[in-house]
Amino acid sequence: MKLFSAGIRTVDALKAWSPGQDDLVLCENRRERQAGRSRFRFRSAAGVACVLALLSWLPAHGQTRAGNAGLSEWGPGWSSALLDVQETTRHLELDDVGRQRAVSDLQLSPDGGTAAFVVREMDLEEDRWHSSIWTVPADGRTPPRRLTRSQAGERSPRWSPDGRYLAFLSSREGEGSGSQIWLLPAEGGEAFQATALDRSISFFAWSPKSDRFAVTLLDEPEDPPPMELGGVTPPESRPLPHVITRLQFLQDGTGYIGERRSHIHVIELDRGGDPATETVQLTFGPYDHSGPAWSPDGRWLAFSANRTEWPDITYRSDLWLVPAEGGELVQLTNDPGSDGGPVWSPDGRMIAFRHTPEEPPVYGSARLRTMEISDQAGTPRPGAVVDLTDRIDRPVLGSPRWSADGEHVYVRIQDRGTEPLIRVRARGEGDIHAVLLGTSVVGEFALTPDEDRLVAILSWGTQPADVFASAVEPVALSADYFESGSPDGVRVGASSLRNLSRINAHWLDGVELSEPIHIRYESQDGTPIEGWYLLPPGANEADGPFPLILKIHGGPVAQYTWGYDFERQWWAAQGYVVLYTNPRGSSGYGEGFAHALWQDWGGPDYYDVIAGVEWLVDRGIADPERMGVGGWSYGGILTNFIIVRDHRFRAAISGASTALNVSLYGTDDLQRWWEHELGLPWENREGYDRISALFSAHHVRTPTLFVVGAEDRRTPASQSEQFYIWLRRLEIPTGLIVYPGQFHGISRPSFVVDRYQRYRKWFALHVLGDEDADPFFGRRSW
């Protein structure tokens, strides 16, 4: 470690040195603004002492960056933290998108000792993504270890209940077709194949006795139609026509989905070690079935399905049971809303599940419910249903977890830009407790058998997702907590937070990131709106005004959070102030806030985001003469509404947007959404046209770049193409980038990099006035 303060050369000398009161005040101020920022530049002994004070503070405060949080005994945590005392740092670069690793799918072993998780990273040389499975001790005594390394990649790690195996899905070379289940002995050794089916497995779950799997499989492919051509037989590899008779015939990421349905099967694990090739099919009919969950005694499987007469016309789904040996189904719920994600209580007497009400359509918040299950002559029957989270008016996320005694249920929620973990009583009475709450985002989580320790994937503004552990010390939330303004500054469960995996430390420790600065302001009609902005790394507000980029999230029923985002940080590193807000329509603020967008896209949400821009301009932080706007999906749609009515932005990027809703209906996979919100287009043509920005395209003055995937089935490429051709005909500087083979998200690594390069050059050309910037690399007609 290089120390550059005068007269101090060793760590021991620094520890012996005591800073004065002014230095302690300076250090305290930096905690709010620089805790988590990459490295500090110190010019005095007081500055170095400040960092040592911070080091002693960090293990007790979880909201810090990867290089510092959860300093562990095994060395790299400490050494990385100490290396923060360096003279130079660098800003985030586009190359870092290839260095960044995504952490997901956390699974804790039955004894609570080992966490398994998936690491996904770019392989730019092969132009593909690669995923592998890693493990780390839950106590953090040793660093994480990579378990799998096949070219095909691995996903969905699942521990057997007896703790003997870690199962996963992979399409690595072996028998069968597509993704199959492989087993890795927990005591060590090579993975071996457990299934060899003729179809790809999309989901699996261990039985309680670790002897069977429940899986979901698509129906077998249809045989090709007969062809009589004078005895000539066409090759089996010939493409077949898409035969469409069902209403919901498109799905983004798949394309034409045809008549094949998803059904639940059970597979017996061959104790002799040979891959299983046969299944017992449990569900049948023209319906899709998902999320099978074993009852604790192994006799039943709970799942969700829409088995109504016309399932393609609604978002409805109900909970069902099927005997694990096969037999008649038992319907547990019969509600016009959507029920899914069943999880049995440890004693099998209750099921926790997510319920999304029918009203308000498509803007309703998912709730956590429990249902009592009674046994009548050997057959489970549904009992009382309790809504555990309706009183807080916040959507629940992901899969809930039961406490070992069955008295509580743990679940994540969305709340005003955070995604905390809470605990509620299974029968609904009593306080709601926060388990992990603060300016952060909690992903998958698990608790040790004694519920003393929590392991979770966690992220915040300067911390990409990583695996953390903490003590479980629930804190009761006040009755008015969810109506008390912003959760900024509230901390629960962070005192013992510790980073176990540090999976991005190899590049993150050397980069200076920007801390999100939280703001609340009023929209035109006085509605309070929440948002954040990032300054260029190392900058202060007094250094402004800065060129601005307004980022708009997708959805619209989604939210920006305190979590880390590469693109936003990358824009800040380019010298922009980056504004991102949660306008009306966003989740995490109650159903009324989301439903305010009902049949009024481009209305209140426009005023909400523009008020945030004006807030920054009025304070001299944003330069009103150098502003750009952009977003993806709904973010692109709102960008379109902005450019047809507002000329203050020098440039716009409209990603995967829509423009003409009447032509959108039937060409996307969301016709159910439009019917719920707008009705049928021939019955409400006025409503469809009112939220179609294309009719006002002649008002656009903003240079706009349209970007979309060629196979996008959510917001079809034809929508971007229409808007592009209208602006091109109006002689507005514009461009259209269409990525072949890409669906609603641009995922191919070379295309990810290409898109960022074009974004940077588009804004540099039109916002910064850099005439040498060329987003078309020499291919331009205007």
C-alpha cells in the first residue's frame, strides 16, 4: 500500500495517530456522500486517518461498496479496503460492461452452511453470455469457489433436501435434448447427468425425500404434415409453417408459440446413476401449468394455471393440487385475479402465494396471501384465506419463505425506490417487521434453519449485486411507515451486513462511481415525485451546470431503485448529470399512484419527469441548453410523448417504443393488457389514438434515434420503423438501429457494446455539439 501523506509511512503509525475534532467532522460528512465511492484522494495525515476511521465503521454499516463492505477474515476483503487509500482512480469505461458479472439465483444448503448462486458474464470473443455456478460458505470464512466450467453454461442450482447433491440445469454435451438436470455431489466429484429427456426442462423441483423431480415440459413437437410429391421425402430439418389457431399466439423471446402447452411431470431418480428418460405426466389439456411445489409429505404438488374456458383472454390464474402419483386435480382458488407462486408451510397445513387482484386491471399490486389446507378423507381441501399485505398497499416480489415454526412468512416488497425484506405473521395479525431495509435492493434470499442468519443478494447505488450475510434482527414498522414520505435514511438489518462473494471486486475496486443523490419534488399538480440524480464522479453541485440525460424506466408499472445500474453510472462517467425518477404509473407507491396513468399515457407522467428536469435546472445543476432524454420500452414510449410536445431537449433516444396503438394491437404479445385498459380497438378507437404519439409527429423538432430488436414481440420493430419514417420524411435528424435476432431486450454482447457506442455518439453529436461524433460510423443520408 502506498501512503503519500507527509511523515507517515506505516499502518501502525496511522493507527497510533489520533485525528482532531475537525477531521472527525470531515470524516462523518464523507460517510453520506462518499461511503461506497471507489477511492479517496487524501493530501494530509488527517485524510488518511479519516479513511482508517471509515474502515473501522464499515463492517457495522452495510451500505458501502464491494471493496469495503463486509471485510472478512480471509484477506482479500481487508487488502481491497486498504488499497482504497491510493492516489489515482479511473472513471467507469465501456470496457467495464464486459468485466461486470451478474449474480442471481441464490440457494442455501439445507444445513445453512453453503450458499450456491449463478454468475453470468459476457464472453465477447464468442459473442455470447456464459453462466456458471459458484458456492461460498455462509459464514464467509473462505472466498467463493466456482463449481462449473462447461462451455454450455449452467443455471438453476437446487440443493437436494438431504444435502447430498446440488442439482442444476445445463445443455452441456450428453444424452437428451436441450437443458437437462445434472447432479453434483456435495462432498465433491464430477457432475453426472440425472435426466436425458427428448425435451428441454424449463423448471424442476426436488421431492422432499430427494428421490424424484417435478419438472415442467412443453408438449412434444408436432409431427410434420404429410407431403406427397411423387415419392420424394423432404428432409426432416426443413422449416415448418406456423399453424395458428389460438388467440395468444405471440410471446416475446419465443416468437410464434403455437399450440404446445406447458405441463407438469414427475421423474424418478435412478439410484443406479443412469439418466432418467421417462416421466409421469400429471397435467393435461390446452392449458399452461407452472411452478410445481411439493407438499412436505411428498403426496401432492401445488401449481398455478389458467384452466378457464378461454385462458388467452385474461391474466387469471388459480392454484391447483395434483397427486404426485397422478390423478384428479383439486382446485384451491377460484378468483378473477391471478394466483401463483405457491409455497407450502413446513407442516403442510398452509400455502403462501402471490395474489394480484383483477381490479385495477394491469395496475394492481401483487399481495401476499396464505390459505389453510385441511385434509378430508385423504384429500386436501382449501380453507380460510388471509391477505397479509393489503394493509401496506405495496407489491410483493418473488417467492416467499416460511419460518421453521410456520408462524411467519418472509417476503420482498417494492417500496418507494427500495426493495426491502419484511416478515409478517402467517395468519395476518400483529406488526409487520423489517428484516433488511434501507436504500438498497434485496434479491433472492434464504435463512439458516435457526433463522439467526440471513443470506441475500443485495445491491445499492455503487454496489452491483453480490451475496451478503447478516444477522436476523427484525424491527417492527410503525403503522404509518408506508405513508411517511421517503424511506431514505431508514436502516434495518445493516449493522452486521457482510459481503461474502465480492464477485465484481476484480474491476470495481479500481473505479470511482457516483453516489445517487435522492430528491423529492412536486409535479405540476402538486403530486410528490421521487427520484435521484448522479453527478460526474468526484464532482459537486457547485461545479455545474452539467449536460443532462433524463432516463425513463420501462413498465410503466415498475420503479427505479437505489440499486446499481451500469448504464446510469457510465453516463455519469461521461460528464453528464443523470436524472431518473418514478413518475405516476410506477409501482412501489401504491395502487392509486400507478393507476393514475390509466388511459392517460403521456399525461401526468410527462409532467412528473419534466418537473424533475426543471428542479435540476432551477438549482444550476443541469444546463438547459444541453439536455437529452431516453428510455427503453415504456421509457421509449414516454420519450415519444415528450418529443412531440416539448422542444427543450437537444436529442432523444427512443428504445423499443410504440407509436400507433391501433396498429400495435394484435402484432404484440400484450393484447390482453390493451383490452383491459382500452377495450377493443373497434369499440374505443378514440382511446387508442389518444395515447398514440405518432399522430403528433409533425410537431417533433428533436433529433431522435430509434433502437429496437428485429424480433421484438412486445413492442414490434414496425412501431419504431413507423416513427422513424415519419421523422425522416419531415427532415428531422433521425436514425433507426435494428438488431437482428434480438427480442425486447438487446442481449447479444456485441450488440450491447454497439448500442452503448451509438448512444454515446448520438448525445455527443446533438447534446454536446461534437461534430466529429458519428453514431452511424460513416453511413448517413442527412
